[in-house]
Amino acid sequence: MASYGYREHTEPHRYIRLLKNKKVAIMLAGMLLAVLLVSFSNKGLLRRIILEKELRDTNEKVVELAADIEELRRQRDLLQNDRATIERVAREAHGMIKPGEVVYRIRPAKGNAAQ
């Protein structure tokens, strides 16, 4: 006899049958919980990935700061030992001039003359 679109008797899907078994359902729930704990706990996989990224960023900063320190040491050595550098810095920072020198300073124009 024709069913006219209605199913007379169907078996539940294979996964639904497995979930109806209490032992299997409990084991699956436990495995799901274990996966979630491993992935998202304080010591989980996601936390490890975040910490490794922070470590890479920090190591990059350390390399940059080491280069800055080396440049500052080079400048310190020049300021302690190189007379030309000492003179240049004194002239630039403190406006010092040699005897007999004339310094010309050009002031910026008031307002916007270019417009």
C-alpha cells in the first residue's frame, strides 16, 4: 500500500541509536568535556598559543632594545672620546660659538605667507 509521503516505519538514525545507549552517551560527554578542558582551560592549548605569541613579541622587543642600547653605548663613547662630536653637540644643544664667529638665525615668518 502506498504511504502517500508518510513513512510507515523508520529506524532512528545510527547516531541517535548510539546516544540512546547510556554508556556510550556518558563516554561521549566525558570525551567532549576532556577536549574542552584541554583546549580552553588555564593550561590548555588556546592559552599556550597566546603565550607563545606574547613570547615572540617580547623577544622582538628585546632585540630592538639591544640594538638601541648598542647605539647609545656608541654615542656615549663618542661623547667621551671624540672632540669633534663633543663640539658638535655643544654647538647644537647650547648654542655655543667659537670666538669671532657670527651666527645667523632665521626666524619663521609670522602667519602663512604661502597662502
